[in-house]
Amino acid sequence: MVKKLLWSCSCMLLLIVGTAVSSAAQANIADFKFLDKLAGTWTMNTKRGSVVEQWQKLNDSSWIGKTWRIAEGDSSLQQTIHVVRQGDAMYFIPDYAGRQTFAPIKLKLRVLKAIGFVAEDLHNDFPQKVTYRFSSAKVLEARVQGTRDGTIEEYIFKFNK
């Protein structure tokens, strides 16, 4: 009887701790306001030109961002990104220019804090994980990670406002 009671208490404690840990790592809908730091134009200069991200808040539950590559006076749209709040979840949804697919890429925001966010879908090939981190009000680091054609890829963008 004592062993059975001890086993039940141990299982219950494990369940409570597991739930607390997983909920602590979840993004909170109330923190959607932290995305306000995205607003505006972010630029990263490279040897070949620059990469520019422009972000605009559409409403209380939606942001849109566009990434442009600019070289020698020409610009080309690389992607359009939506960050949306749907029900009790938030998603980072990139749409890459020239990508032909029927299923949109939809990464769930797992962490959303004042310093940035992490969005991931480990079942997707590329990207699997996107991280945006604000080093300051004028510096944004974006990391895009995933596997493409069996090769692990990571791209790091250091933007300035």
C-alpha cells in the first residue's frame, strides 16, 4: 500500500513538474506587444550590397515583414513574412519569393520575450527554427536554421535600424 501511494505521488509530481516546465517555455499571447520593436526598417550591409527588412504592424494580431536584397541599385524581394496571433498560439509564416508549394511554412512561436522570439517547426525541412534577438533598440540579429538536401544550414543576419 505504501509503495503504491509513493508511486502515485511520484507520478503526480512528475506530471506537475513536466507541465510547469513546458508551460514556462511557451510563448504567451499577452506578450505579443513585444513585437512592437520590429516596426520600421532594418538594414544589413554586405560586400555585395545590402539586405533590408521592413516591418509593419497591420493590427493587434498581425505583423507583416518584407525582406529585400539590394545590389547595384537593383532590388529584389526575397520573402514576405507574417507574424500572426491565431487563437492561443502565434506563428511566424515566411513566404519565399519563387518558392512553389501548396503548404505554407508555419513556425510556432515557442518563446516570446522583450529581447526577441524563437519560432520553430522541427518537422519542416527549411527553415526549422528562426530566432530574432534584439541586442539593443537599434540592433537586431536574425538566425535561420534548418536542413536542406541533407545539409544543415544556418544563416545569421545582423541588422541595424
